[in-house]
Amino acid sequence: MTNTVNTNALLLQLRAMAQDAGVPQSESAKPVDDVDFSEVMKSTLEQVNERSATASKLMQSFDAGNPDVELADVMIAMQKARVSFEALTQVRNKMVSAYQDIMNMPL
């Protein structure tokens, strides 16, 4: 039994998870055949971090009593950040699993 990693399928899954998590798709998306995986991961990490930072700022503003920030906005931002982080964690788990499968393949 051979295990193969289809990078195109993996990239499509990453994009689907990012879309489900509410991460906007970049306008300058490259074709699937011409994608630098490290750039995709870096961009995704930055977007998840930005979402988390935005949620933290909203929460701090709400805690400080800013009348322009509503509780609903804070809760939505926090849920988006949580879902984005969970999706990223699942991608990481899949990547670690794929790496372990590859490393366990006979030569």
C-alpha cells in the first residue's frame, strides 16, 4: 500500500477551510499548479493572527467602556478568531500526520 500526498487536493482543502473560517480569498490567488506552499501557510498564519489581534482590541475597547463597540461585535470577532485558529490547528494536525506517513514509508 503506497501513501501519496496530492498537493493540489491539500491546497483545495486549505482554501475550503479558510473560506469556512471566514478568511477572505486573496485577489492575486495563483493557479493551483503555481503555488508556493510556504507562502500560503505564511499568509494563513498572518490572517489568523490578525483576526485574533482584532478580537483582542475589540474586547479591550469594550472593557474600557467604548460606546462605539457593541458586545455582539466583540462576540462575533472572538468566534471568528476561535474558528480560524481551530481550522489552522486541524491543518497543522493533517500536515503532521502526512509528514509522519511519508517518513514511515519504506525506501
